[in-house]
Amino acid sequence: MNRKCIVLVAVAAFRGIAGAAGAHELILKPEKMEAPKGTEVALEIQSTHKFVVPEEMEDVSVMKAGVFRNGTIEPIGLKGNEPKLRIDSSFKVADDGATLVVCEKRPVKPYSRTNQGAKSGTRKELEAQGLKVMSSIKYEKFAKVIVNAKAGDANFATVVGQELEIVPVTNPADIKVGGYADFKVICKGQPTSVPVWATYDGFCPEYENTYAFYSEGDKDGVVHVKITQPGFWMVRAMTNDPTGVSGEYDSRQLRSVLTFLVK
């Protein structure tokens, strides 16, 4: 393991965030991050513990994706690609400015820890099968990617309305390697201070749940991310809702990932 990986693993353990590693992250990875207006761009929807290394194909039936334009989401088709462990799609670059593509995984069944290992299902369903349920969490996931970020264009900062959403404060087109980029985390329409992780394509690809950066947002939900390399980046936020539903699940966990290009 190289030195920068060792440092990040140690930081993660010290911060007590190892528990954040349970579920796969939902990642949107376009074939191109810059394309002329009118271009059809292929899109991969990945589920993984390693950034841009697909590990499992999500259930297409609980996935929704589209391009956010004029205040609404224009749906795009989804097709499972089991051999490559991903969902395939495509979208058209329809604007002169930034194009926002969004995705969410919901509604979903809870993920339960039982006396026979991890199982998908509610407490009531699994207990009816004779299993002992130790804990049950409902994971809901959101993803967004910014394509064609341009200087002077404000579309990059559009709030699309995801329950947990990461909104850039700094235009990705203006981000400089060696400097900081600011992002705001919004939960249910309000700024929220939660743990935030960030990494880039190529950082410690051998290891799961390993990130180049970790911090927490301020009282306004803003986090300052140190940008150390050019390339394809992700920022990830997570929050826990301890309110459960009797017989269904004990708590909900919301996860959100934003991907963007740093030149």
C-alpha cells in the first residue's frame, strides 16, 4: 500500500467513519464529460465500493434517471448490463451550458443483518421466515453528474430537488488543481452539516472505501474540498435518519454522490 493510501485509511479509522463503508455507492460515469450540443452521450450507472470500478448491477426496476432541464427531469432509458456489472443508458446534450444528469435508487427494501447473514427484506418478512433480525436499514441513494461545465454559466449550481443533494458552490470549470472547491449539502431542501468524502479516478484503486479527502460541512452545509489532481472526481455525502417504521426497518440512510471533471 502506498503512503497516501495508508494516511487515508488511518484518518478514516480515527474519525470513526468505517461504518460508512457498508453499502455500494451509486456513480454516474458518462463516456464524455465535454460534448457539443446535440451529442448523444453514453452513460454508465455503477454501484461500487471502488470509484469507477463497477462491482454489482443495481436492480433496474428501482432505478430512475434523467436529464434535469427547465425545472423537470426528462427520463432516460435504462438497460441492465450484467456481464459488465452496470446499467447502461445515454442522454442528449441539449443545452449550451452545463447538463445535469441525475439518478436515484428508491423505493428499496431494507437491508437486514440476521443470524444467517445479510438479507434483503423487512423485519416482518424475515422474521416470518424464522430468521432473527439484529438490525435493519433502508438505504436510499442519489447521484448527479455535471457535463459541459463552462466558465460564466450558472447552471452547474441548479438545485434539482434530490432528498440528499450535493450542490457545487464553485463552478467546476473554475476549479484549479492545488486549490479548494466548495460544495453545499442539502437535505430535504435545507442546508445540512454532514460528513463529506471526495476522491478522484486513480486514487488507490486497489482498495475499497478509500478516499483522498474527508471533512464535515459548516453550519451552512458548505464543505471546502482540496483538489489535488486533475481528472474525474466524486464528492460523497451521507446522513442517517434514525426514524424507523415498526416491522419494516430501524432507520434510513441517505447517500448522495456528485461527479464532475477537473481540468
